[in-house]
Amino acid sequence: MNFFRRYVLHNLPLKLLSLVLAVGLWLAISPDERPAEVAVRAPIVFQNVPYDLEISSESIPEAQIRVRGPERLIRQIRSSDIHAEINLQGAKPGERTFDLTSEQVRHPHELLVVQVVPGQVRLDFDTRLIREVEIRPRVIGIFVEGEQIAKVEVDPARITISGPKQHVERVDSATTDPVDASGTMTRATFVTNVYVSDPLVQVVRPVPIHVTVTMEKAGETQAH
């Protein structure tokens, strides 16, 4: 009984008042302000990339970033609001591993970064190489009986490509989109585009490609 009187009934009005205030404060907090968490897939932004260096990794990972904050913000957040940054200053050709921490995440100031996945990113680098390759036209179609293709001309005949050195060195030519020359009787010019199959190799300053198809009578070439 003494225990009950000493620890429970002692200052009971103040204890009840504190309890009422605590409950009232909890109820007064808007549900939108209560903490919540969400995982967001966010891009990794590479900063200070050396001019003559290319990322030669086949795929660039995204970061999954888990953030905590007021529920009203969590419900409104978009992947474009958050991104991770990796500084490539001083990077050289070869393989290199970069740590990815919460300090490298840019996000609204009211949010707290709880977790970053992956914690490390491994990238391959190579020297940038720029060179010219020939353009090979791809002509398709159904032609009038007795007619055949005599000559195919391409303007420009070559295109400049750029990318990681090892990838660019493996490219021997660029190819046009299929040119449908069906029904051509004498000579016709078509405008198309050119592409390189390696996704890490880019066409420098793409321009329209003019493909001119010249027809002749079947067997005419052999006769000459």
C-alpha cells in the first residue's frame, strides 16, 4: 500500500496532466507529418569526367536510395528529386571501384538518407578514340522483272565515330537503315540514317545519308 501511495498516488494530478498533454500533443500531430520511408531508384551522376576518358562498362547501375521523412513529402517524392554523385576526377583507363554513401546523395533537405544500394560501384574506363569508317548501304526491295541493281552510291561515303578505344577499334563500318528501292526503274535517291551496332560507340555529328540506286537490265553487266 505504501508503494502504491508513494509511486502512483504521489503528485497524481501532475502525472495525469502530463499524460493528457502527451496524448493531446500526439493527436495534434497531423498524419502527414508522421515519419515514413520509401525506396527510390535514382540515377548516378558522374562529375568531373576527364575529357579524353570514356566509361566502357556495358551497363551503368542505378542506385536504390531509401529515405525517411514526413509522410506528406514521402508521398510526393519523385525519382528526379534524388540522385547520387560520383566524382571521376583523376580517373584513368582500367577498372576502378567507387564507394557510394549517403554523403554522395542529393535530396530534399527535410529527408534523411537511411540506406544506399549498392554501397559500391565498379566501372571500366578506356581512352576515347575518334576515327572514320565507311558506310555500307542496305538496299532491299522487289524489282521489275528483268531489272537488277547496277550500282549503289552513298553520300557521304564515310562517317566519324567516337567511343571507348577497344570498342571503336572493333567497328569496321557503319550501316544504313534498310532502303526500300522497290519499283525503281532507272535511278533513284533515298534519304536514310546510319547506325553502329555497338551501343557504346556514337556517330559524331549525325547527318542524313543519301543512297542512290542505279538499275540496269538483267544480264547487261555481263554483256559489257
